[in-house]
Amino acid sequence: MKRVLSLLALLPFCSALLAQDAQHHPCAEKRINSGTIPHLLAKSTNLVPEEDYYDIKHLALNFRLTDTSIYVQGDAKTTAQVVVPTMSVYAFELDSMLTIDSIILNGQYHLTSTNVGYIRHANLPVTLQQGDMFDVHIYYNGTPPTGTGFFTGIMHSTGAGPTDMVYTVSDPYATKDWWPAKQSLQDKIDSVDMRVTVPEYCKAGSNGLLQSVTPADAGHVLYHWKTRYPIDYYLISLAIARYSEKQWYMHFDNSTDSMLIQNYFYDSTNFVTNYGANFDSVEHMVNYFSSLFGRYPFWEEKYGHCFTTLGGGMEHQTMTTIGVTDTRTIAHELCHQWFGDNVTYNQWEDVWLSEGFATYAEQLFLEHWWGDAPMKTLRTQQYNNVMSQLGGTVIVTDTTTITSLFNTRLVYRKGAAVAHMLRFVANNDSLYFAGLRNFQAAHAYGMATSNDLKNAMAATLNTNLDTFFNQWVYGEGYPRYTVGWSQAGPDVVVTLNQTTSMQTSVPLFHTPLEIKLKSPMGDTIVRVYNHQPQQSYQFTFSNWMNGVEIDPNNHILDKVLSTTNINDVAAAAKVRIAPNPTTGEWQAEGLEPGQKLVLTDMAGRTVWTGKSNGHATIIPGSGLPAGNYLLQVGDINKGTIQLTRL
């Protein structure tokens, strides 16, 4: 049955999340815990070279679990192909708290393994040759490391109801906590069969399509899920609880094709009553994001959610694990199905390709359904957070710490800024989103790097993007401007002086920029290209101006340090003050009639304000303490003249 989205019903969630973003968005905050990932070595690919000896073709997982305990009784059968000339050892990762009962090669050879920490090696009784297919079947049991939330692997918690649940979150390197894995981004598993025996009062959600639910032994049922799309190790998931199921088929726009939407919620009518509309909206998001990025990549299986106590969301392929109900997070996790799941970063250094674009999708969601104002509010909050510190790159230089790997300010929010600035550089939405679709198509069900994104976008936009990526992706900082402007009749001159927050990284940013010429009779926005430390632009603008605004729509990361009306500065230069110093009053001549005057002490406190009369203007000094003062002529803090009171 098709569900219809009521957008008005979602407004309170949208508003609340905007207010909340100044701290942490739930989806970004989800992974930010201080410290180092337990037992982690620097890991851009595999921990030991032997893991690169084989390419996984199929994974068959079989578990016996409950909703109240993380004790694991399971087996994993990995079918793979040798990719090196010869292979005499099988390497994999499994936490040392889990006990291996047996390892069987090709159904006939029993192997023994040794381990250093969670790195396991099993010597093979026969040497395998390049191209050989083999399978390794590992039986094991035990209680994995305990914890809650992200980076735990498998956890037990209790939600509303109360509802006991056991669920998994393997990102980034916690798969080893619940099944014997090869934790390599470069080796997507071609297909997975997930079988799990659970108490009959439970449901078990996982990736792909549910094949069957069959009776097992007394009081238990066996769930069998299957996915035939390539999947990275950390995107494989399980969630077990007393769930109720809500599913329907959505239809793609301009197509007769349909797709299953399948959600596992708390077994409570209140949950669906309170939050069901938010999750129903996902079919509209699927269609919208499909129009931007290309059709939802796993449409022949499904999309859905397993609701848990997770403090945010985790983009498990085809079935997100989520613990919040707001539509922004739902949109964020859905976007990951393209950026992160379909096209996975080739190395952890490039995780911004996933989190940055998913964070930007929140802006796209607001822009499409709520309009420019909430979208710009969110973007401004995120930009201010990025610029709360001077430097930092979206490229992760330390993949061993959570605070670096999932840095909210840089990976998420600066990553989102890069995604939007690339759109601003394109200056053509049709081309921009065509470039993203080309990127998705070129690397579908595979991996990509930042350079791959650059090449796809450069080819689509027919422009060189080396400078853009060097300064915004690989470089640090942002431009800072002091601005001067003047107007003589219809002739306007705006001068930009650029410095940068991290001169040693990027001494000068080359960037398009918008300038708003402001007037009580109507504003206008002009687009320029800034590529010099000091650069002047001339415009014709018939309206009388009362100011300029740099980057009025907040398209780029930048700060304006000051804006000066040169006319007022020039006027101040003609002013004659006498006597100066004085023991009483000052008299100013040469002021244009009606100019605003502000007298401040050296701490910036205003002690007098007035306007010039066009002749001799008296500036009162009697009663002021002895010392130096600043007379500001015209724009605040511009065109200042120092006055001294004896």
C-alpha cells in the first residue's frame, strides 16, 4: 500500500533539528567518542599483507542469538579466489574473546590457527594457486567485547516499552567482534547469505531480501536474508528485537518499477502513531535523491530501517540501523546508500566522500521540501562550526582515532561545504548533479577516491578542478576579506583584500564569489572570480548604495573582517579638527552635511553621537576624562580620526 507524506506534520522535527545543529547533529555526533579505537593499528587497507591474498566472492553467516544477550554461537563460510601466485596461509580477523571450535578448508581439511591479538593465521595443508577458488568454514562461540553505541560490534540494550534488543554496528573496524572477517574496504563481498536463529517472539532484520522465516527447534525461528549486491564488511548488520513490521512497495517516478520499503519498529502502536509519517516519507526521499544521484542503487532488493537505541543512524546497506526519528537524519542515512554504500571510499582517509555528501544531503532535503530559509540557516550553522578553528583538512591524516576519523567539523561539515562549493563552482545544477551521477555510475558497487570524484566532475563540467581540490580538499583554511567600496554616480568599485586563515597551507584561494550591491531602492548580486591578494571590480549600478555584502548566500567558506565605504574614508581625510588636543570642545570643518559622527573612547565605548551640520560642527569634550578618543566618520569603525582631551 502506498503511503502519502504529510509535510506539515514534519515541520516541528525540522525546526528542532535546526536549533540543535549548533552543537552536534545526531548523525554526526553518533561516532564522536574521545579516544583510540581498541586494539587498532593504522589501517588504510588490511592489517597484514596475507589478507590481500584472496578476494571474497560469497559469505554465508549463521548465528544463534537472542534479544537479551550478546553471546554468539555461529559459523561463517567464506568463499574466495586466490589473487597472488601462491597462497599457503589464510589470514582473517576475529576478537580474541571469541573461541574458534574448528576451521575447515574446502569441506575436508581441518586447520589450526594462531593469533596475535585479533589477527589470526591458519596454515594451509595444500598450496593454492592464483585463480583457485576455495572456502573456509569457521565455527566459533563466545561473548564479544561489551559496550553500547558505535565501535562496539554487537551490543545489547533496552529501549522504550521496555524492549530488549541485540544489534550490530561494525563501523569502522568492529566486524571482528562478532564474525571472522577480512576488514578491507578494497574487497567488497559479492554476495551474502545471513541466517539467524532467534526466539519465536523476535524478528531479525538484515541486509537484502528476506528469503524465509521457518521453524527451528522449540521456541525458535530461523530468518534467512540474502543480498546479491556487493557489500563492504562494515555494512553487514543484524538487529533482533520484539519488532513489528511495516512494509509497502513504492513506485519510482516515471517508471512502472517498484521497490520494497521494509521497516522494523518497536512493537508499539504509539511508535507508528507518533513517528510513522516520518519514516513513510522515505519513499519520497528515494525518488528525489534518485533524480539527483541516479536510481537508488539497491532497488531490486529494498530500503528500510531497524529501530534501536543507537544515538543516531548507521547506514547499513539496504536497512539502516537508526535510533532517532527526525527526517533530516533519515535523509542523511538514505543518501549514504549512494555515497558510502554504492560507492565506498577506497581508503579511510577519504571517508568525507561518504559523510560529507550525506551531511550535504540534509541541506538538499531542506532546500527541496522546506525552502531556502531553513537550508541557509543550517548551512550557516555548519559553516560557522567549520571556521570556529583556523585549519584542518577533510582528508583524514590519522585513521586510528575516532575524533579524527569521524571529525564532525572537518569530515562531516567541511565535507558538506566542499560538496556545496563544488556546486557553486559548477554554477549549473544540471551539470553538477550530472557529474555526481557520472561519479556514481563509474564506480557503482565499488570504491573511489577523492581524485576519482575530481576526475568525474572535471570531465562533466569540462573544467580543471585541480586548484579547487588542492585548496579545499587537500588544503587547510579559508579566505578572509577586508572590503572597500565606493560609488560615483552609477560607477561602483569594490576592492577585495584576501588573506587566509592558514597561510602556510593555502596562501591564496582562487574562487568564484558573489557580491551584493545594497541599496534602499533594491539590491543586486554580481558574480566575480577572486584570484589575487588585492583585486578591484568595477560595476555599473544606478541605485544609490548604502553598503556591500560579500558572499550573501554563504556559498563558500569565508569570513569578512571589515567593510569600508571609501567615500566616507575620503571624506574623513578632508576633515580639519581644532584645537586638537583640547581642554574643552573640538570643532570639525570639512564634513559633508548629515554625516554620522560617533565618538568612542579607546575601549570602544560610545561617549557621543551626532551628525555634521555642513559648517563648523562642535564635538563636545567637556566632562570627558583626559585621554585619547576616536571620531568615526560615516560607517561604523571606518574613517576614524584620533582626538585628544587634555
